[in-house]
Amino acid sequence: MAIGKKIISFWKQVRLRSSDMFTLFKVGVGIKVPTHKLHIKDSTDPIKVEGVQSDTSSSTKFLVLDGSDVVKHTTAGGKTTEEVQDIVGAMFTSNTETGIAATYEDSDGTIDLVVSGVTDLHTAGVDGAANQLLTDDGDGTVTSESHLTFESSTLELGGDTFDSFNIQRKNHSDNIGGELRIFSGAGGGTNKAGGDLIFKSGKGTGNALGGAIEFYVSTAGSSGDTAHFLQAIDMKITDGLVHVTGNITLTGTVDGIDIATDVAANTAKVDLTVNGAGTIHANNVPTLNQSTTGNATTATVAATSAITDAAAASTTYYPVLVDGFTGFQALEAESELTFVGNTGILTATGFAGALTGDVTGNADTATTLTAGNKSINGTFQSKGFIQDDDRNLTIGGDGHAIHVDASDLTDDSTSASGTNGTYNHITFENPRLLATNSSVTTTNASTVFIKGAPVASTNQTITNAYALYVFGGDSYFGGNIIAGNNIIKDDDGVTCITFDSSGNTTIANTLNATLTGNVTGNTSGSSGSCTGQAATVATIAGLAPNTATTAAAQPNITSLHSSIAITKQVKVTLSTADCNALHTTPIELVAAQGADTVIVPTGGMIRVDRALTQGQSSADVNFHYADKEPGTAGQSSVAHYRRFMYNESGDRVFHISPAFFYSEVSQNLTDDVNKALEVSVDSAFTNNCFTSIDIYLTYNVFDIS
């Protein structure tokens, strides 16, 4: 027995029976303290057995080492199932896969294989350019076809050559040929059109033709029916020519005409024969709605055309023009000549030639009219009119720049015994002046401006030159008459009345007039004499009325005091609306009388036309000066009526007397000077309680200068 590297006689060491040697002891080879009956240890290959025989029986067991290097036997060929699975799983987990993912599932001992998308067929041995389709050669070989490409939504057949490329359904080996159908997409949803199916040949270059589209119907067998058809439903051919070799048999309808109808019943039946020359032979050709070329062998000219009034509103049309007025002419149109449907408006950029007849509407621009008289039978409207013409003429009474001739005008609208308020033969309406910029001032403005009277020029003398000459009839001026040079002359040109800037009037000669009523103002000067006598003479500064009947008996009054008071009377009517708003909007009774003047009421009355009971006890009526509303009794009220018409049941009349006036009406020396006299109420009346209120007021105007 070898122990270590020495041969030792076992019997010299252990003196026991041989049968007890392995029962009582553990034998260790290469180890001093064995742990098992036989424990062998060495750095490499500790055990060698020679002469071992093969055994293929099913009961053959295998010696294996467990995790602690203990020898055991097994029938699993030396590896457990888990060990084999782990070994194979490690092979898939640790290697590199291309185009496939491998995952070992240790929990159930399986391997998951997932093929990933192939993005590069060149790695699989497929050669080809971009967008080429792949074919299988039958033996599993994949080929990228250079003549078959698909890009975006286009399938392209053939290469960069001029040879043909075919799409053909496979022939049937022993039956009728199968159909080849090409369908476009059907519409979906509500009112959606189906997709178009378009056949379009290639476009030519230069002066070469475009490619043709040819449809062939193959002939039948030796005993078959040769009448096969090229059928079309609502077929439309756009651009190019249609070339047909052979016969075309039409069924169905053309433009709504039943082709199958007998010729005698419908002369529009079409009998077409088309040959390579492009000629159409037909008993009757329907409406041509495409371009045609060439000349008909025989043809007649249509004597009339059907015209309909179908112009759409606001649609612009272009009138048809021709190059000549006889013979056959090409139809043309110009963009400068248009007609707008349903308006009757024909528009052109210009017009040349004489106009005859009536012309209506407005011209946007116009140039000088030709010489001679022009008549306009209707109203002439213009944004401006300037007459500027130097010419020779025969002097006469007619207006040479503007003449309005005498006219007989008949009123055919006013009823019998009716009355017209106004008739004006020529009217100048006053314009309104506006300004884009603010605070614009125009010094002088007039509706009618006459610069001056006619001026005598070369070889001319004018006896009487008038800027405005009213030969006869009365003249009425609704406004003031202002004389610019402050002089009024008679028809002989003699100055009769002169005004100065202070308002004084000077009469050049004797004033002959019958005076009625009162004469106010001062008289001065000693020249001349005053003859005659006023029918009545008002009391002046406390003098008794003058009853003298002769001029000699008139008192000689040389002057009047400048501070004399003038007595006046006014009537003001307040409407229902005025009364309703009187607590917020005072009503003016007497306007301000000017600088250094004061209005003092002296009497009068108030006449009330009642509509409803006035139930507001706080409504007090006050007369006061402007800007002092509603007035306060004893401070700023000139006249005060407490609880005016409160609970009164009918119409009333109130006298205005000094008893109603308060001694104190102002608390300074300015509130009453040059101020209007107003009436207001300090609290609102019952709404709509008064039909009207008439106020009659007498008052003095004092000059306090």
C-alpha cells in the first residue's frame, strides 16, 4: 500500500486481523486525517483504474463526484437534469445572437427564441437597390428585382429602357381564362364619392406625341362568337385623341338618348364608324363638347341660337366680340369689357363716338363735351360745377353762363282745393362744413357767393353794374340783412341811409312815415324838423299822456335819463314733458338782457291746465335767476309758490303780484346782473299731472351801468 511516497508494511503498523482492517479504520492516501473509509487526495488525477470493461445494460450505474468530491453513483449519464439545463442555458445566454433573441428560463428549464425585425437584407445575402420588391426563385433564393419598385403610393414597373412590361393573369390550364379586374376604392360614409380609376399614358417631349392608351378585344376561337365588347359606364376621356380600329357598338344612352331606340322614332340614334384617319361618320352627331379640328366636307351655318336669360346675380360676364362684321369670324372677349349679371351694368374703360338717345347713370370721370347745345332730359346731378370759358357771344338778356328758361310746370299730385306749403324753382340748400382736424375756424362762409358786379373792360362802358339784379317781384329774407359798407342807396345810386359801427342810423334826407305804437330811444341834433304826430304817445319818465293835436303843442323833450327802466311782457308755455322734468331742467322765462342790466318782474299770471291730481306736497315753484335753481325763499327766489297745485282738483289761475316777491333775492351784487329769469320746482311733480302751464309775465329791465 502506498502511503505518501513510501511503501510501508501494513502489518508492521497494525497488528490486527485482516478482516478488521477496513472495519475499524479509515484509510487515507495522501491525507493524514481521512474523513471516509477510503479518502484519497492528490494535486492531480488522484485515482487511476486500468482494465475497466464496457457495460451497456440499462442497470449500468455511473460514478460521479458530488459537490464535496464524494464518490456516488447515478444512472443519468453523469449529469442531473438541472445540470444539463444550466449548461445548455449558459450556451444561449453567453453567446451573441443576430436577428434573434434567446433567453434561458431557469425556472422551467426552457429557452425562449424571439426573431427580431430584419432591417438589412444585405446581411442575409440579398443584393439590390432602394425600394425594389423581392421575389422567391422557387428554391428559397430571394432576389431583389430592379424592374419592380414601390415608392410612396406608386408601383413602378420596368427599368430605364424602352421595352415593354406586362401585367398578365396566369392562363388557365384546362378551363376558361380567369378575369383580371382593377378596382378603385369605393366611397364610405354619407354622400362620399368613389375613387377615380385613371388610365394615363406617358407625356411626350418636344414635338413628339404622348403615349397612346389602347384597348384590344381578342378574337374568339374558330367557332366562337366574335362580338365581344369594350364596355364603359360613365367613361370620361380627358385630353388627347381616341383612336379605334374596328367597330364600336353603342348601347345604353348618350346624353340621355336611348341608343337602342329605332332610328325612325329617334333621329338622334348614333351610328358611328371610326377609322384610323379620325373621321366620324354618323347619321346624327350629338352635341360636340370637345375641341374639333379640320373642315367638314359639307356644312351649313346655324341661322339662330337658343338664348336664355340665365345670368347669375353679381357674376361678371364678358361680351363676345368678332374681328369683322361679315363672314365667318373667330369669337373673342376682352377683360376691359364686362357685364354684371342681373344689374344691367355694362362696364368699359372708355367710350368713343357720338351718343344718341338717353343715357342714364353716373359717369365716374368725364372730359369736355363737344361743341354745340346739349340737352339732358332728366335730373342733372354733380359733385361740383365750374363754368370757365372765354368766347365770343352776342349780348342779350339770357344768362350767358347759366340760363334757366321759362317753364310751364303742372302740379298733377295736389288734390282739388288743396294747398302746397312751398314751391321753389331754384333751391340752394345750406351745406354742412366739417373738419378732420379739431378746432378749425372758417372766418366767412356762404351758401351763395357773388364776388362782385360785372367789370367794364376793353371797349366797354357799363352804366349800372349790379352783382345781384332782381328785376321784379318781392324779395323775402328770413334772416338778417347785413350791408358790408353800411350804405343803402336808391335806384339812382344816391345814398339814403348810412349806418355806423355803433349802430347809429343816419337818414340823408326827409323821413316821411306814419308812426303807430311807441317810439323808444333818444333823439338828438337840431337840423331838420319832425312833422306829424304819433297816434298815441306813451308816458315818458312820469309825464302824462300828450293829448295835443298839433305839432306846435308837442312838448320839446330834449333828453331822457340813460337809466330809465323799460317795461316788457312775455308768455311762456310749459308742456307736460317740461313739467315732468322741471325739478331737474329749469325753463327760461326771460333771456339775459345784456351787460349791466337786471330783470325785475312786476306782475302777471299763471294759468294751469290740470290733467291729474298733483300729490307731491314738497313741490314748491320758484322764479329765480339763471344758475340759482331750484331757488330758496328769502335768499335767491324772486317769486315762491309753496306746495304748488297740491291736491287741487281742477284747473287753476294764479296772479303774480308784488306780494309774492321776497325783498331779498340775492346775497351778492352779481347773481342778478345780465342773468336770465327762470322757473323751476324744488321737488318733482306727480308725473303727467299737468297738460300745460301758461305763464304771463310783465317785467322791467334796469340799466345799472
